[in-house]
Amino acid sequence: MEHIYTIIGEHCIQVQSQSKKIIDWIRRNFAIIPASPSSPHLRVRLHEGYGVPFVNYEVSIKQEENNQIVYRRSDYLIVVDSDYREASISVHNELALKHAFMNLYSSFLVHTQWGLLIHSSCVIENDKAYLFAGHSGAGKSTAAKLSDPRELLSDEATIVKITPGTITVFDSPFRSELSRSGCMEKSSLAGIYLLNQATSNHKVALSKSDGFLQLVDKVFYWAHSLEETVNILHMLLVLAKAVTISELHFQKNDTFWELIS
């Protein structure tokens, strides 16, 4: 059983696996650090050989009598304790491994009330982060590509730390198409833009309440308890109060940055 350590956001995670294929995937996609002298925030055991190839995004969730929480999809199985300190992930392939790790880490963030994993891309301009959110096909990856050579913190799932008065975005290992394009590990969040592809560029500032409502379904989360759903809503309220949220209607070129920076 090989043990390696990685940092995601501000969290030290110990990864254990007997599979060279899985360990190699972790090394390719995550920031590997020396063994931590203190206890990691989360220990994860990874196994291969589970289930069948991806069918759909539906995840069943069950809380067992021993207080373990089980997340099950056709191609992955997650078993985690109620404190989100020890977890086991069994996967069918690398796609399942990525999605399962996102599921676990997102649930860990909500449980600890540290922050959220938001379905979005995120780009740095003048040392400030700008988050581009939307449903599939809205243009998150397109906006990220058109923002080159600006530094990219995420192209699919943005890690957002939420504290009153301070919103910070971290480099995300959960990527779809685009690899890391700089050296910054984190940046303060200056604005959130909800994307709509259009024939001309314009933006519409949203009220705090409308912005909050627009973000609710952009969070990566698999609800299993009322308490943790409340945690999400509370953090989204803090986020909506702290950062300007706007609709961004944009052409498929980089001129939309004239409306932002």
C-alpha cells in the first residue's frame, strides 16, 4: 500500500492505494507534498475494479447505522465517516476517480463549512480572480480559453473559501480540458459572472438576492442532510453579500474583458 500526500485548497490529504495506475493519476493531477508531520485533514483509500462504465450523474446517498455515509454511482462507491476524516473510494476508471474525488472533497468542504466547490471556470486578471459560472454549454471553458494568456485557476470546478468579508479562490486540480497556466496558488475573488453567449457584449448587475438564487444550482453537492444543506445556503449568502454578481452576455472573443477589468 503506497501512501502519498497532496494539498487541495488549504487541506492536506493522505492518499493510499495498492494500484500503481491510481497513484500515477494522483501524481499527474494533484500537487504532491512530503509526508506531513501532523495529521492530515482527510485520509482516502483508493481501490480499482468497481462497477461499470459511466451511465449518468445520478448518485444515491445512504447514511448507515454505523454513521458512515455511502455515495454510490454506477462507476464509483464512496464510504466516508460522519466526521469526514476517513474515506474509501472504489472506482471503475479514471473518469470515475475524478468525479468521486470531486464528490468527496465538495462534501468535505460543506461539512467543515470551509467553502464550496462551484461549477465554473476562474481566471486571474491584475492579481484578482474572476469566476465564470453557468450550466453545461453556457461557455465556462470557452471564456477560460478566450482569456489566455491570463492565469487559469480552474476550468470546471472552482474551489472557493468563504469567510465573512474575505472570499478566496484556490488552484483547482479538478479540470476538464485546460491545464494550469501559471504559478499562483490562490487569489481574492473580485467578481462572479453568470455566462450567456450572445452577439454583443454587455453585463447586467444582479441584486444580492438574485445573485444568491442564481448560484444555488451551481454548487457541486450531493445532499444527504438538512443541516448540511443549510450550511451551503449560509455560505452562499455570505458569498453573495461579499462579491458582485452579474450576468455576462459575451461574444466568442476576448473583448468581453473590456467589461470586467
